[in-house]
Amino acid sequence: MTATIDYTERIPNNVDLASDRRLQRALEAWQPRFLQWWQDMGPALPTRDVYLRTAVSVGHEGWAHFGHVPLPDYRWGIFLAERDSDRVAAFGAHKGEPVWQAVPGEHRADLQRLIVVQGDTEPASVEQQRHLGSTAPSLYDLRNLFQVNVEEGRHLWAMVYLLHAHFARAGREEAEALLERSSGSQDAPRILGAFNEPTPDWLSFFMFTYFTDRDGKYQLGTLRESAFDPLSRTCEFMLKEEAHHMFVGTTGIDRVVRRTAQLMVENDAEDIREWGGIPLDMVQRYLNFHYSVSLDLFGSEMSTNVANYYTAGLKGRWREEQRGDDHILADAVSTVEVVADDQIVEVEAPALVALNQDLRDEYVADCRNGLNRWNRILEEAGIDIRLALPHHGFNRRVGAFAGHHISPSGKVIGAEEWERSAPGWLPTEEDRAYVASLMQPVLEPGRIASWIAPPTKGINGQPFEYEYVHLA
């Protein structure tokens, strides 16, 4: 396989799809269903074309081309990172053995489940963001939304290829089901809770792309370690595209905080709603919500399923090969937090069983980087208020803290105190209504909504004033 992607094919790919006519026909039969889903559930705002990044190579340098493309004509395809013929399993019972190019029969069900759950998140976020285009704060932001959307669509293709290529009829049926579920549906919702939450405004979108897409980074990072080599190579290239999604969230919140700080200084006030800004306490409540919902995506702190995945070589740890242990963990132990007698306490658990917490801890440390950025903006503006991550037990629905009320500071509290205090910790209906009132579209080149600062630079060397999107 070469690094170059063949765009002469009906389905662009670098996996030599034409050599497997049966697989090619199956994917070509799925393609019209995908395009119909995109028409029905993709971006609702009519456009002529969008300045998009399209992959042309999976190499480390020079892998993307930029140009105006009509959204329905975007060339979704199947792109795997180049194969390392010397690669061996880095962890688990198969450590040191050559990685698998085909699915071992004994791991078939577990691998299929991992791929389906990952695949289900990709179209879900497109569905959640379907109507955001109509309230974009600038053409620059509108372009970034559409770039995220088309790449999430391509990530769906990545998982569907694996299902079709390696899981026979069961895989084809799962690929169909990925287009039958939809975010927030009462009858056929998406598999994971965060992907059924609405994304009704751009502050929610920036929080989603910062916190929830960052969970995606870590989940893909564990699958990149897999001894099932096609999955590993698929996730390696997906991570390259995923980085832009987190950039959108990080810099989006940067710009909200910068504009808020500017309005606070100009008007010597914390409540800046009068001047069309988003107050910091409101930003904090949105942050609390999206962070806590995203933490639930890591699952229970103690999980025998994840222990089994690790031992089998299906799903590793974040940056597995940089860990300084035996990569088998049969005798290793970890400490895990649980709630006991209305206190958060640490208990000892086998490290294998605590791998979800291990991954969550990596994620939490990464999330703090954003907080440092945003608080630096506030400090430079001479503002004493600081944003903070709530305790990882706050507002949880999954894991050791589910069923308990934990304050942002990490204190176990009663139901009455929670009900009394929650409006100060989580977005209220009034918060959401106010943010919604700000969501007036600004779709002229070089202009931007009053609640957010312009970016420090444009896309691919273009200025902020560039016409990134041509509307229909």
C-alpha cells in the first residue's frame, strides 16, 4: 500500500479496494445510503461551496489539499496509515507477537463491538450540529463547523470499511444500523449518552469540540494500540484529522473568554449581558456540564470488560509503549476513588480493572491545559476570576459516582443541597435562553458576532476576511 490516496475511484481509498470486487460492491451499495443520510441529517444551511481540507496522502507531511468544494461533493473515503511490517503487539497476553491482519475468531465479537461504538459517535455529532450553520458567528467559524462535519462523516466511513472488510454479514448489518440510529431519537438513539445531548448553540459547540472530541482523541488513542492492525492504522489517521476538531474547541473558547474579558474591562462589570457578552459564571456552568458528560464516556472506573480487552490485545492504554512497566499488568494494582459513608475514599484495585480510570486521568490532565490557556487570558486582562474543572465526580451518570451528589469542589452532599445549588453549577433554562438570544448569524466576510473575538489567524494562511464559505 502506498501513502497516496486514489481519487479516481468512486470511493477514494488507499487500501487497493479495486482488488476486492466483492468488498467494493458492498461498499458501493452502502454509499448511496450514506449520501442520503448526509442529505437528511447533515448541515442544513444551503451553501454553494466551502473552503475545505481534503486528505490526499496519509504521510506525516503534505497530506492535505485546501480548496472550495460543494459539501455534497466532498470525497469521503477509506484511508489507513501505512503498514509497518515489523509491528508487534505491545501489550497483553500477545505482547511481542506479530500483529493481526485478520480478526482472530475468539475476539470477533469484542472487536466488532468496539468498532461499532466508535463508529456510532461519528454520525451522531454531525446530527447534533446539523442546525448550527444558521447561527454561525462568522464565515470562518462556519467553515470550521463544516470541516468538522465532513471529517466526522469520513470517520464513519473508516469504521464502516472495517465492518464490511472483516466482519462479513454481521458487519454489513451493523454498518446499516449506524445510519438507522440518530442522535436524541426516542426509538433508536445513539449508543452513548453524550451523543444524544443537543448542541443548540455555538458555546455548546465549542465546549463539545473541546471536551467531547477530546474524549474521542483518547478513545482513538487506545484503539491505535490494538493488535488488530487495520484498526490501529485506521485510528492513527483519524487522530490526525481529530486534532483540528479539538483546535476548533480550544480556540473557540479562547475567543469567547477574550471577548468576555474585554467587555468586563471596558464596562467595569462582571455581568456583561447588557453589552451582549457571555458572563464568566455562565461559561463556567457550560464548562461544568460538558466536562461531566464527557467524563461519563470513559465508563466505570472499574471494568472487567476493559481488563479483558487489554489482556486480549484489543485496546491498549494511552501511549502504551511509553509506559515503564511490563505491559501485561497481571500483578499490578491501582487506587480507585469510590463513595463510602458519604465520603470519597480511595480503594485498591487490580490495575487491569482500573484501566478506564487510567485513561480518564490522562484526559483530565489534558483538559487542564485548556483551563490554563483561558485563565491566562483572564490574568493578562487584569481579571481575578478563574475558570476551573469541577471534581471528576460532579454530575456523573456512569461509574462510581453515579447515584451520588458531588459538588464541584468534590464534597458529597444531599439531594436537597444539590437541588438548591445546581442552578449555580449547571446551565439553567435562563442561561440557555440568553445564549440562544446571542446566536444571530454573521455571514459577511470579515465580520463577526459581538459575543466572540476574531481568531488570531485564518485557515491555511488565508486572512480572517477570506470568503471561506459561498452561501447558496
